[in-house]
Amino acid sequence: MASEHKHPNYMAIFWYLAILTVVEIAVIYLPLGKFTIGVLLCALALGKAALVAMYFMHLRFETRTLGMVAITPLLIATLLIFVLLPDGFAVAKRTV
């Protein structure tokens, strides 16, 4: 049985997510390269996903084992993206 924990301030989490969304929109208009903007947007999206998972899915208050079970699909998805990237670049070069 899970131990009792203090409930987080959900409005504060909402405002953090709203601020991160505004920052994401601002990043799009920065005069940076596409790669840099992509990295920044991915980092911000991971931060937002972590906030949602930790507080709305209550992973912050669970055991580490359950947290690792939740992180495993993220690692597998990242691995699959890196495995498939060369195929995507090959198609882009061929169709130009």
C-alpha cells in the first residue's frame, strides 16, 4: 500500500507547463539554425513530459522501480528513432 503524501499544487504545475509552452513558441521565432531549434524544442518537450509524468501520473511519489518501468518505453523509442534516422536521410537524398 502506498504511503500518504502531500498533494502537489496542481495550479503551479499548470503555470509551469503554460510558461514552457510560451517558451516553446518563442524558440520557434529565434534566429537559430534548424538543428539548434529542434534540440531546444525537444528539451522543452521532455521537461514538460517529465512534469506531467511526475505530478499528474504521481510517479514522483512511487518507488524507483515503477519509475524505471515508466522510463523504459522512452529509452526504447529513442533507440528506434536513432536506428531509423539513416533510412530517413537516404530517402531525402534520393528524392531531391
